[in-house]
Amino acid sequence: MENTIIVVAAMGNLTDSEFVNEIDLKQQAMTENSTIVPNISPTAAEVKTKGLAMLNDMKARDLMVSEIKQKTSDIESQRKDLTNIMTSQWAYKIQEAVEGDEGKVELLRFKVKGKSPSMSPDPECAPLISKIDINVAGQHTLNLIDSQANKRCLPKGILRIDIYGQTGGTAPANLSELITNGGGYLGQATKSKFVNTFTGQKTGTIEYYIAVYVSKKTKKPFSQGKMASAVITM
């Protein structure tokens, strides 16, 4: 009989769970109807073993995602507590102790409120990714603050914040490594937010980010913040 049909597996556009379930259904059907395609290779039993291995890895990955979410929540709580100590306790005690001596304030790495900053950006300022929200599937929301001011702001002399990202691979130590690892420019942030939306099956993959200040004067990168990362959930 002439072969007039084309058989397809139809495995595209499935979530990981749907994919594993479809594999299980197919291997069961091949087992129950083994006479249709005798001596098929790999065998249905071999396919079942591979499917179970994938399912176990998915469970392990989901546990890791849950742990990462908990650690992220713990870090946010610790940051909030430490910020409260700096702003509500230490700053007040320093103010009482220095008796108006701004030099002593600077030695202690604190700032004097209302003191006009230079039009040139502080050479130590950099954009800090303080938090990455992963609550929305397929999306990361980066929250940014200035490393010196410790709040949402764009320092004088800074034009904008550029965001660079790298999906998976080895964690980059700096922007140069991120580019070498295949990462690249994602877009421009506001002074406090950047949303990165993902497509495709990337669940469980780590996205690495580096934020970069661009100078108003030179229109070139001025400083880069520390790398931050979060797991992708789809």
C-alpha cells in the first residue's frame, strides 16, 4: 500500500509537564500496541526510563525554584532590617555624636541631608539592583537604587541606566564577562524599574543582570553595578 501520510510527534509548544505527560502516553501506547511497529528502537521501556529521569529533574528544579524564592524573601527582609538600622538608629546616634562636624560624618560613610551634590557624578556611585521580583511568570522586574544615595534616584551628571543581561551559563563578574558569555543589552531602565519579559521554555534558568550608569557629559558608560541574578519561572 502506498504511504500517503506523514507522521509527526506533535511535541512542540508544550510545557515541561505536558511534554513529560505526552512522552508517557506515547510509550504506553507503543507498549500496548507493540505489534504495529515491532522491534522499535529505542524501546518503549528505554523511553519510559528517560521520561522518568526528566520528571525527577523537574521535581528537583521546582524545589530549587521554591528555595530561591524563599532566599530572595529572606534577603529582602534582611535588607529592610539593615536599612532601618542605618536610617533610624545609626544616623540619629551619629548626628548626636558629631555635633555638626561634617568631616566626621563623611569619615563614617554617612551623608549630610540637604548638602548640594556636585554636578559631576560621584566616582563611587553605581546603579544597584536592590531586588528582582519573580512573582509574575515569564517576567523579572528589577528594582534599582543608587549605591551612594541608597534610594531610587538618578544622580546628577547621569543620563540614564542601561540594563544588560545574560541567560544561563557562568555568572559574570563584570560587564565584559557578561558580553563574552553571550549576554547583551536589554534596554533602558527608568530611575527605579526595569521589566524583562521572557519567551520560550526557560524555566529554571538563571538570568544574570548588570546595570550601567551612562554619563550626561560623555554619553558613555560611567560606572556599572554589581551583578544580580534571579531564576526564570514560566
